[in-house]
Amino acid sequence: MKTFIKIILISFCLFAGVMADNQSDRIEIGIDEQLGKILPLDLSFKDENGNDVSLRDVFDKPTVLAFVYYSCPGICSPLMSEIAEVVDRVNLTPGENYRIVTISINDKEDYQLASQKKKNYLALIDKQFPVDSWLFLTGDKQSIMEATDAAGFYFKQEGDDFVHSGALIFIDKNGKICRYLFPNYSDRSGYKILPFDFTMAVTETAQGKEIPTVARFLKFCFSYDPEGRSYVLNLTRIFGAGILVLAIAFVLFLTIKPKKNLPGISGDKNITSRGN
């Protein structure tokens, strides 16, 4: 029975992984992890002071990257507020152990808006925080699309707003994507980033480690709801996969099940033995 259960679990995980990979080309909104990929470091953006900066200049230490837009009426403000809060709660030195970079996905936003937003969020941080340890970048549409595509961050514009998900992407000093962190979100309490998760992500990124998350499995089990701006359980997909996996597991169970001797055959052997 234990072997049977293991077969079911392994089969489902493998099936979910394959299905997630097959759907990666069809993703429209959400995150498709690109661990180990190097971001295009020659891309140029403007910082909150209006200066041109390249990603090569930005990623000179472990960097926490977040794609947002500064006029967002939804999840961007709670995400950046939570970043400011977790900075106060971790035993890491900003500017030395890590840097934070937010890039606007709205090419209509300029550095003046970015500058104002930076003042607002830095004001939420109580500890001493060097102003160049959190950059607020803006850029043209081409640069934004190249950066987001390389990071596997997919969004959709609807009128003046953008439908997107929220995540922190950890980049090492060579521009390599090492980890994705998906904070818990609720309409009532907003985002929650655990200090331990943040600290471990920065520490592992400093070592160049690529740490996968369960995103591929979750992408199979959940679908993004643009209206609710959240992920919802895809019961149809899970039920269909479950039926297929159970059928495969049942066939495997019958195949490896040990065959028992029939009573009649066993009796004949005993009679023959007595006769000798």
C-alpha cells in the first residue's frame, strides 16, 4: 500500500510538472520562472533623479527586483509598503548586503513620479537606509518588455491600468535570476513577507544559488483571475489529472503485484511430495 501511494504522488508531481511546462508558452498574466537566466544587462532606464542607468550598473550586489507601476490602484502600493516594512525587520545592511530595484511597467510614467513615490516609501522605513539602496526606475516600452520577458513577468494593459501579479525576483551581482518570492496577499491585510524568507533569499542569492519554488506546480493547479487579481484553484484541471494518474497507478499496481499460488496447485505439490 505504501508503494502504491508513493506511485500516485510521484506520478501526479511528474504529470503536473509536464503539464506546467506545456502551458508555459500560453501564459498571459503571471510569472514563469526563469531561474539561472541572465537579464539583458545593457538595457537602460532612468532613475528617480532622471539619470540614465543600465541594469549592469544596478546589479552590482544581490538585488531585490519588483515590477510595479507607480500609479497602480491595486497591489503595487501594498507590495512596496510591505517591502519597506520587511526592510526594518531583517538583520541585513541595505546598500551592503542587498539593493532594492523597482521598475515601472508603465512606459508613460516618468522619473518625477518615481521620485515622489520613492520619498513616500522611504519615509515608511525607520532604520537608517541609504537613498541609493532602493532605486525607482522608469523606461521606454521596448526596454520594459525586454526586461519583463527575460524575467518571466507577464502582464496585460487594460485601459490606463495593468493587470499583473506581485512577486520579488532576486538577482545576483552578475544579473542571474536566483530566486522568486511570492508574498501572501489578501484584500484585508495586503502583502506579507516573512523576514526569514527575505533574509534567506538575499543570502542564497549572494552565493549565486538558484532556488526553485513550487511555482510550476502551483501554475498547474491554479489559474490567474484577472478580475479578482488573484489565483484561483482550477478544479477541472486537477480532477482530470487525478483521474489519469489514478488509472496509470492502478495499471502499475496490477503489474508489480506479486502473484500468489493457487490452492489447487499447492495441493498437488503436497500430494506429489507425499508420494515420493
